[in-house]
Amino acid sequence: IAGACAAVCSMVSFVPQAWRIVKTRETSSISPVMYGFNVTGFALWSAYGLGLGEWPLIVTNSICLVLSAFILMMTLLPKQKKDAVANSVDPS
């Protein structure tokens, strides 16, 4: 139960930041170096889970990888491309 709750918290923790970026297109306060390490860590955890055949590790870390990679990508994109991505995610 503790592991499942930890997995859910880990996955959900990136959603508010990703959604805020989509709504505001503001990423100046986000550290690309930190998110670069985050993305690398989640990729390695996913690979480790694949090596072990442990689906909880694979699923949890893959979802975190996608969300953190989205945040990193939005941090690195120029404004025009950032706007285009955000508009495709939330056209309102």
C-alpha cells in the first residue's frame, strides 16, 4: 500500500507544473539542469525496471519520465514553439 501511494504521489507531482506551463507558457523559474537530471534518472529507473521485469517500476517511472521530459522540453523551447505546443495541448 505504501509503495502504491508513493508511486501515485510521484506520478501526480509533475502534473500541476506541466499544466501551469501549458496555461501560462512561463518557464523562466524552472531549472533545465535539474529537469535534465530528473529525465535521466527516470529513464534509468525505467530501464532498470525493464531489466528486472518489474512492471510497477516500469509504469511509474515511464509516466514520470514523460511528464518531466515534457516540462524540460517546454523549458528549452523558444517562445513561439512553446506557444504552439501549449495551444495543441489546451486550445482554449
